[in-house]
Amino acid sequence: MAQLVRTGGGTLYHQVLSKLVEAIESGKIAPGEKLPTEAELMQTYGVSRTTARRALDELHRQGLVRREPGRGTFWVDTVLHADLPYLHSFSDEIRRLGYRPGAKLLLREERKADQTLAMQLNVATGSPVLYVRRLRTADDRPIFTCDSYLSLVRFPALREVDCSVSSFYELFEQVTARRIIRATQWIGAAAAEDEIARLLELAPGAPVLWLKRITYVEGDQPVESVEAFFHSRRYHYYSELLPQPSTVVQLPLALRREAQGALLDVASSERHGER
């Protein structure tokens, strides 16, 4: 038993917490692995159940572990907390949160835009688009897959780009000589199909975060329509909400419902159409 004492090392609670964090950071406890129980911590360090529970509670409060009733406490995988109100490239998000972004090219081919895709990219139906599927990682751990459709009519130089690079946003700005200015985005839930589940290291049918985004460059021209599926335990969206200013004018309810229905139609057709 590694008996702990109240010294300059801090209270018993902080010492137990430090021991657990040290075990996680050193790799002694791997992602997804079970942590010691309260009883095991009591026996190992000679502390009370209250002290052991408090240390585990703090790890849970920080989002470092998950609790499964009847099974125990487990260290969660890498979790990225993306800031929802701001437009970042995925590479910038990953890098800003302290991880190393990566990209694995899975498929690259030229296709023809169907009616829905043509509307999103503001091109004629049947126009050539470049389809790219990639797996994005943080410190080599799979975070999400993304299916990108790039406008070749408006930006033919995209045919020659290296799709294995991490940041498409940087690539767009280099190739088009225009700055990314905005994006329209939809977020929802989905069940992972077999291929998506395999790539994200999940069981088929596991819940994933679904995202649809249309990205615009200067001149308000759409350059990319992308659909992504995120590992729901490794990627979270974060936002701060403020009261709505009284000066904001809302659309009439009927128009809001009409717009919402249109967005859902776009999302549904994309998810069930050609990938």
C-alpha cells in the first residue's frame, strides 16, 4: 500500500487526483480503460472512501472520464470541444485545441452534380465536381470522415490539388486566390453505417454527429459542399448563448417553418443520395 500523508504535496484528495492524472498521462491507463474503483484507491493509498470518491468526481467534472453504472469509471477518448459560433478549418480547430491534425485520403474522383448538389454549389445540374472522401484525425486518432464536393466549373484548378493535405480551407484560398468568408451549416444525429463505423472505430449503428456545411469564398461563391460524420465521444460542439436582443427582427412563424423544412429536405436528400 502506497500510504499517503498530508505534506507539502497537498491534501490527500489532491494527491490521489495527481496519481490518477499521472497514470493517464503516462499511458498506464489507456483510452477506454477502466480506472481503479473507490475500494481499490482506498486500499492502494490508505485514504477514506470520501477522498477516493472526490478524486474520481473531479475527473468526471473535467470530462476526462465517463461512468457506466454497474461497470465502473473509464478514461474517455480524446475529446475536441469546437467553438460553434466561429468559422475555422477543421485543422485549425484541432491544432488550436492542442492536438496534431491529420488527413488520410480515402477516395478521389470526378462526378456530376445532381440537382441538390448543383443548387448548393450554384452550378448547373450535371456540372463536373470533384468528390473527395477523407478521414480526419487528431494525434492519429480518428475523429471524423468527410465527403467533400468541390466546384470544378467555377474553380477548375481544384482538379490539380493535393487532397491529402490537412486543411482544405488553406488550399481553397491558395488555388482560388480568394479568402474563405462564411459557411452555412446544419448539425444533427445519425447512426453510423458500416463503413463509417469501421473508419471511426465504432460499432455499426453507433450514434455519430452529422454535419453538413457549404463553404463560400469572396464574391459569395460556394466552393465546397461537405458532409461529415463525427465520433460522438471524441468531438463536441460548444457555444455560449445570450438573450436575444429586442432589436432583432424575427421572420414570421410560417416563413421560419418553411425555411426549416427546406433545410431538412436538403439534409435528407444528401444523406440518402449519392455519396
